[in-house]
Amino acid sequence: MPKYSFETIEQMLLKCVARGGEPELSFRLRGVEYMIIAYAYRCSFQRCADETGANASGERYFATLQELYAAPQIDGCSLEELWDEADEFYCPNFEP
């Protein structure tokens, strides 16, 4: 999946939710894999386990994707501040 702006990702996630899905978007940021899951009435954010199975975080829940985007997450920085560094996006729910 190519690189996308957060606004485009948000639209794609919300489109999946509107169709009744709970899309899981994974991406890499500074060499670490993260996941955003969108639900009908909230969304979650988490750091995935590394290759050793360690360093995973628990899910943090947010009312909206915009709230998640603006909230301090990684080393006190928000996704809004770091999004340009994100890559390797993957979401099986997105249509080609």
C-alpha cells in the first residue's frame, strides 16, 4: 500500500466502518509497527510486538480518529507530528 496522508487514511477507515467493518491499519513508524483499529463508535491505537514478541503496548481508545491523531502517543509526540515518517501501510479492508 502506498504512502497516504492521515486525512486519506481516515476517509478509507471510515468508509470501511460505514460498510460494517472494523478495519485494522498497520504501519511502521521509526522502525516499529503500530496498528489503528476503527470501530463504529471509537478507535484504538497500539504498538505491535516486535520480532521477539516483546514491546507490545495495550490498546488505547479514542472517541474519534482525529482525537487519536492529535493526542500524544509516541515519546510524547502525536501522530500528527510524526505522520510524515510513517510507511509500510497495510489494511486488508481497503479496496484497491
